Amino acid sequence: MQVSFLDDELPSALPRRDSQTGDYNLAQARQAAPRQPAHWLKTLLDYSITLPGLLFILPLLLLLAALIKLDSPGPVIHRRLMMGQHGRPFYAFKFRTMVVNGDAILAQNPHLQAELAQNFKLKNDPRVTRIGHLLRKYSLDELPQLLNVLAGQMSLIGPRFVTPQEIAKYGPHGDTLLTVLPGLTGLWQVSGRSDTSYDERIRLDMLYIHHWSLALDLRILLRTPLVVLQGKGAY
């Protein structure tokens, strides 16, 4: 099991699964969402980094867009419907990493359909393009989500977003997940990403919400570049 870098610091406060009921001890989790004035400080952090960051990486975004167009036919940007704060749906932007006939490929592989239904992700996905593998390994495909941050639909740091179908995986913790904005990066992303189990992902999301602070956001933000460059747990 992957371990979060907070686990050693908060051994007595972590929300853990009950061995008999399988539930998490999250009675106070809903109270941990950012509140005034911390909410405004978090928003200020988002915009103060995202606005200049977009200008700085604009040449990279244009280069990646050109490589995507040269690699395979189809649009540069892919939009996917996700659940936002308070259950408001929004379209998350990503650089396209799959071929346009991905559904047809998936239909020919029932075992991949079963894996996707279980994990909402495929470890060896035949639909991913050549440039798509590179984009995913270093999370470059998620850079367009900076626009979602500017639109107030996401935060730089927060739980991983989920689809309307995926929210059921969180069971009774789904309502808690939707109390905060989803993040471009977060505790799950710096604690193993897709190498973790789905139960561990839920635990990390709940841990973040339960122990949220600006200091935690800054620590996650500073840790993210190293994790991204290592390319572990991304596929």
C-alpha cells in the first residue's frame, strides 16, 4: 500500500477504514473544507500562480498542440465531464492523448472494458497515442486544466476530480469529496498516483479534506514538480 507523506506526522488523526464495517472515521471531515478568510487566501494562491504560469508556459503549450496534431488526427483538446464543488458538473480540459476511434478499440477488448469499469483507468491502454504516452507520463496532458482553475472550477491543489459515474465509488464519502474544489495536483498525485489502490485514493482524498491547511497546500505544490519529473504512477 502506498503511504502519504503525512502518515508519519498524523498517526493518531488519520481517517482509517474500520476493519469490520469498511467505513472511514470522517465525522469531522465536512468541517475541514477551506473557510473565510482561508478560502480567499487559497483562491489568491491559485490566481497568483496560474496567471503568470500560463504566460510562462505558453510556448510549451503551443509546441505540445502542434505535436498532437502531427501525431494523429483529431482535436488538440479533449473535454471530459467531471463533478465539481457542490456537485456542479464542468468540463475538464486536457490535451488529447487517445486516438479518435478509441471507443471502437475498447469495444473489441472485453477484458479492457472490465478493467476500466473497475479502476476507471487502464494501465496498458491501446487507445493512447505515441505523444499521448509522453504527455501522460509527465502529466503534461493536464496543463490545459489551468484554464479550469482560472474559471473557478478547479484549484491548483485539491482532491482528484471524478466523473458523475465514478462518484459512486466513494459511497458515503462522495458528499464529503464534493465540499471542495478538485485539484490539478493533490495528496493523491504526490503519494503514488495510479500505483495506489482505489481505496487508498479515497483515503488520501479524505485525509486532504480532513486536514486541509494553506501550509499543506504549499507542501503539496512544492512536492509536485519532483513527482512529475519522476513519472511514476502515471499512465
